[in-house]
Amino acid sequence: MTPPAAPYVLGVDTDATTLREADHLLQALAAELTLPEGVFGCTHLVRDGRPRVALSLAAGAEPVLRTARDRLTARGYEVRDGAWDRNGRAVLYPGAATLTGTLTLAELLARSAIDRVTVLGTPDQPAPDTRLVTRDHVRPHWQDGRLVLAAMPAVGGTLVPFEDPDPTPCCADH
């Protein structure tokens, strides 16, 4: 998805097959390319005969990503203009690094580019003083041009992000 304040977007094809692998690749590439703080980095599930997790990088202006495009292409990545879809899963976004520990929803929204928090199974917006146990893994998705974090109820009236940082692989017990 193209963030409203970031009209220039690169899509990066990868061989990553899991979200965890794509997260690590995205973070490593961002560090290696020394991308500025305001760049958005998202993952996108691609199902076109070769299932994989592609990446997108979005910035406010083309020059910010021009060098990144050249360096990624030189490393053998297929790079294209635009994201893979409009519903990317944000890994890199302004304020992401500050979302650790337990925060109120008001703090989360004030510290980051996240626009809204929804709670699974609940039509109402959670109260701003509701605590979110981040598990140091906050992965919002783009929905209608807004960065939205899906959360679920947890112990003691808190919330946790819907995405588990350490998911159990399917069929792990057999």
C-alpha cells in the first residue's frame, strides 16, 4: 500500500517464504541501504504460482529510494514501481522502534504512524487508556489508506497485537 505521505513506492521480489523470513530480510535491507526513518517497509503475500512474501518500500519522494533501487537491482533483486497490493503488512514505519513493552493505545497512536486500533470480535473502538502488551512485535496493515493494528483481548483487560511474534508452525506436534 502506498502511505498517504509516501507517494513513491518500490516493490521488491524475494524468495522469502515466511513472514518471519521477510521481516528479517526487510530489516536487514533497510539497515544495509541506510534508509531514513520515515520510510515505510511492508510485506505482501504473493500467490502467483510461486508463493512467496514480497516487499515494498515507500518514501515521500523518489530520490530517497532511487539509490535503494539501484543497489537492490545490483544485488539481483527484481524491483518494480509500486507495491504488490494495497494491503501491505507494515514492518518499518515511523515510530515502530518505540513500540515496546506495555503502552496505552493513546501512547501507541501518538508515538507511531498507526492511525487506528481494532479489537477482533468487537465493533467498538477500544478506549485510549486501554493497555497493549506489544510483545515487541507490532505489525499493522494498510486498510483504506490508513495503518490499522488488529488486536485481541488478553489477560487482565489488556490487548495484544493479533499477530504472534513466535507462531507455532502448523502440525508442529506431530
